[in-house]
Amino acid sequence: MSGNESAELGQVDIDPSVRQVCANGICMQTTVVEAKLDEGNIQEAESALRDGLSLNFEEARALLGRLEYQRGNVEGALRVFDGIDLQSAIQRMQPSVTEKQPSKKGRTRSVESVPGVSQHAAGLVLEAIYLKAKSLQKLGRLTEAARECQSVLDAVEKIFDNGIPDVLVENKLQETVSHAVELLPELWKQAGCYSEAMTAYRRALLSQWNLDNDCCARIQKAFAVFLLYSGVEVCPPSLAVQIDDSYVPRNNLEEAILLFMILMRKVYLGKIKWDPSVLEHLTFALSVCSQTSVLAKQLEEVMPGVLSRIDRWRALALCYSAAGQNKTSLSLLRKSLHKDEEPDDILSLLLAAKICSEEVFLAAEGVKYAQRAITNAQGLNEHLKGVGLRMLGLCLGKQAKVATSDFERSRLQSEALKSLDGAMALENENSDLMFELGVQYAEHRNLDAALCYAKKYLDVTGGSAVRGWRLLALVLSAQQRYTEAEVVTDAALEETVKWDQGPLLRMKAKLKISQSRHMDAIETYRYLLALVQAQRKSYGPFRNAPQLEEDNVNEYEVWHGLANLYSNLSHWKDAETCLEKARALIEYSADTLHTEGVMLERQGENDKALAAYVNALLVEPNHVQCKILLGALLAKMGSKMLPLARALFSDALKIEPTNRIAWYHLGLVHRDDGRVADAADCFQAASMLEESDPIESFSSVI
């Protein structure tokens, strides 16, 4: 018999060195009893116990069954237990233990007034039922075992109708009850009866069993794990056990998270020991429901010394990164990657590079992290070399956008493509890498390569990703194949659920505008507005800011697109109405001010248009279209304004080197300034870019 089982059985009554059994203050050696059991004389063994220890029939049989169980004879123990009418014995115990005697305060008599023999007898009989359940479990008769174990708890509730008292309860009796409470749900799970297991867990945690902290924590953890991984959806707690104004979990995941957080709180309060698996399960559960900010708070509350500081920093960085708090995440990673900490931790380096790849002004720092990750991708980490090359390519691509010279930009772009191609050689089935390569080639106007990767991405993802369809349509539009791009967009709409159709419909409207089918474009925008209305109804009247930001059909973009369309058609009243709708959603927007400036300029109000462009740049200093239009307006004001106009066009091209309008206007400035050769170069660049200009920026799909 294992040490754990021996501990379960309460060795208080049996001295293993001399093999004695004690009851009623009398002890006797088990040699004689065991000899009779070996001979198969159960009745004689029972008589020996009854005579030697002054026991009744049920008590003697219970003690005899325990002895057989301890000897490892499970079938023999079961035969002994089957010979006892345990339920009748429990019923006889009820009056003696639950006898009530009113006191001055009207409370029932506690166990302290019950004769010790009643507790001891109850302990022996309840233990017999528990051991019978254990015997049935070992024999694989799980449903019978669960029913026997449940009868232990039913009996306890009958004997102690006010719950087991906190004090003056015999240790052996409390041990049996605690073990039975913990065993019952496990038996139901093993038997495949998950609804009964859930009921048993809730009964264990909500009834008064006088469980110690460790036992209660084990049950809470087991229940939480069951809720999290069983795949069986259970109903929330019944109204009978809910407290007013208390939080009631709505599903398995919420209830599991609640239990794990209770366990974490017990650790912080010093009630139970630290269990790293609890944090691991909680991490998984909160990650599944995208609540990594809550997980970060839990990690911050872990006492110092429990987790190493680097592990804590790394875990917090992952949490904050997933929650969109990249600045905080990167700050933590910088600490963990300090030369005095773990500067070569490859996972931290890759995460830091990924965060930096999303921001142009951090791209140079990201390049360093990615290069260090590639250097350390050796041995067991060699499989991460492709990830490192991918991050390096993305960071170099972002760094190229803020390069100080055309030569530097060209060099960085070439290195970016080289790194991404190297990553593809190592991870040729990575769909994300295919998509990123497609975008990079498209931005460099290598449209054939971009088209190839866009098609590969769609094949690998089975057309399930909207961004793949959008990239393919954009590449086709850059090749002036508008009809094919519209066919692709229509195919994507058929494969996409309604709520994800917003970007595709906006693209379809722009394709129609490119083909001068303005009325068809207006009709597409009307359908988009209908989607907006349906989306608003699905959320209800109380939408918060995060929900607005996550809308797949962005109402602001719809109204702004319509305003641009009506402005191009010189329908000023309709355009102004749409702009008012857009302003109601976002009061201060560079895009809205840009459209307003275009309308004013076309109506001949250049001063007001100039003010609108300046205001737009105050809101968003890097707004390329406003820089171009402001520069164009200034260039019309005379030769004194040409240097300022040229600076604005140059700034626009630093931000967006492939903007043909900026190249064209820069050419006009050079021409008016007498720089004919420079003007010719700019006009040539504008002409070449016009031949491969998509209906919207390739970066819009990222």
C-alpha cells in the first residue's frame, strides 16, 4: 500500500511496528485476526475483534474491512464491507449525535455534548463506506464507487445537520469526510458522468465540511481545471447559492478564471503554498479570452522571490504586448535584455524586435534585437532563425521609411527583401511571411512577385483571410486590371461573413470610382451604411470606446469616403452633409480637414483651404496629402513660396516615396525654379509610378 493511502486511513489507531488495533481505550494485536482472515474465517475474525475491543457488529466489520484494505486485499475488503448494513448503522447514529437541546441562545447542542463513543462509532462506519468506495474504484466499478462515496457525505449531512463543527471533532472522522469530499468528483469524472462531477464539486465548495485550506485549494484547482479543459459546458451556479450583488460567472471559462484567482489570492495571503501550475492555468485561461491585462495585474501581485525577476519581466512583457501596450512591454524587455541580466534570451529578443517592427522610429532598435536573435539561434534554438530573419526584414522595411537619403532607403529596402527571402527559405509554409513578402514587393512596385505571393497566401489560407483578398485586389488595381480586381473583391465578399465585409466594400467603391462608375460607388457606400446601422443595433445603445475601435465596418470611414466622392462630383451640399456626419464621430481629424480643404479650394476659397490644410497638419504632422496640397497652394502664390513648397513635397516623399502626386508637384516646382533636369526626373518618376498606382496604399492591408 502506498504512503498516501496509508496517510488517508488515519494510522492513529494502528501502530505499524507492532500491528495493533485500538478502540474504546483497548488495544489488541492483529496477528490472530489476520490469521483467521487468511484462513477465510471472516466471522471468527469479526468475533475476535468484537470480544477483544468491545465493539458492536458494524464497528467490528468496519475495522475488519479496513484491516483487509490496508493489507492490499481489495476484494476481501469489499466482501467484508458488503456484509454490513452501513445505512442502518448511520440511521441508528443520528439520534445520538444530532440530539438537540435548546440553550439560552436557542442554539442546537454541539458535538462537545455528544459522548465520544458516538463520534468514534460514526468515524468507523463512515470510514468503512469510504474504503468501500476506494475498493470499488480500484476494481474499476466507478459508478458504484461514486454512489458509495456520495453516501458518506449524505450521512454526514444527516448526522451533523448544522455542518461539521470547527472544533472538537475527532481527527479521524474529519479526515474521512475530507477525503470523501475530495474523492467524489474525481470518481464521477472517471465514470464519465460530468454533470454529476460538476454538482459534486459545487457541493464540496459550498457545503460546510470544515475542510482545511490545503484540501479546499486542491478541490478548487481540480474544479477549475475540469471547467477549463473538459470541453463540457456546465451551467452556472444556481440562484439558491448566489449572494446579492455578487459576481456570477456566465460560462466555464469565467468560473475557472474566478477559481484560479481565488487560489492566487490565498497564496498572497499565506493560506496555501505557491503552486506554479495555478499561474500556468490562469495564464492560459486569460489568454484565451484576450484578458492579458488582467493577467499582468496578477503577475504584479506575485510576491517577490516566487518568480525570478526576469521571468516576471518577460511574462509581463508578453501580457502588455498582447494588450496593445507596446511601450510598457518594450520597457520591460529592455530591462530583461540588459547586459547584466539575460541579454541573449532569444524569445525576449524576438518579441522586442516584433514590437519595434510596428513603429518606424523604433525600427533601428528592432534591427539590433533581430540581429542578436539570429546570432543566438543555434543548437536547440536553431529553428527560430527563420523568425529572426523575418523580424529583421520587417524592421529594415520600417527603417527604410524614415531613411535620410534615397540611397539609404534603397539599401535598406534591398536588405529587408533579402532577409524576408531568407526567412521564406527556412519557413516556406509560413502564411504570414508570404503575406509580408507580398506587401514588401508591392510597395517596391515589383508587382509580378507581389501577385505571386498574394496568390500563394490565399491558397495556403484557403481564402479565409480578408487581408489576402485585399492584397490581391490592390496588386491587380496597381496593374490597371480594375475589372479583375473587382471580380476578386466580389469573390471575397461571397467568402466573407457580413461583419468583415467593410474593408472589401470600401475597396469595391474605390474600384468603381477608378472606372468612373460614380453612381455604382454611391450605391456601394449606401450598402456600407446599412451595415453600420445593423452593426449598431447588434451592439445595442451602450457601446464603449473599445467596441467602436474594433468595428469592422467603420462608420467614420464610410462618411468620409462619401464626402470625398461627392466632392469629386462637385455635389457640395451632399459632401458637406457627409462631412458633418464624419465630424460628429471624430471631431478633430486630419482626413476630415483635408477633404474640407479640397472642397474649399475647388470652390475658389484658397485662404480658407490653406487654413484647413495647416490645421490638418497640426492634428497630424505627417499627413502626406495635406503636405502636397498645401505645397501646391503655396507654389501658386509666387516664386518666394517655392522653397517652402519644395520642402513640403520633399517631406511628403520621405514619408511616402512612391506618391506620384508629390513627385509631379515637385517637378513643377523645379521647372518653375529653372531646374529643368531635376524637373524631368521628377516627372519621369511620377509617370512610372502612375502606371503602378493602387487604388489605396499597400500598407493599408497590414
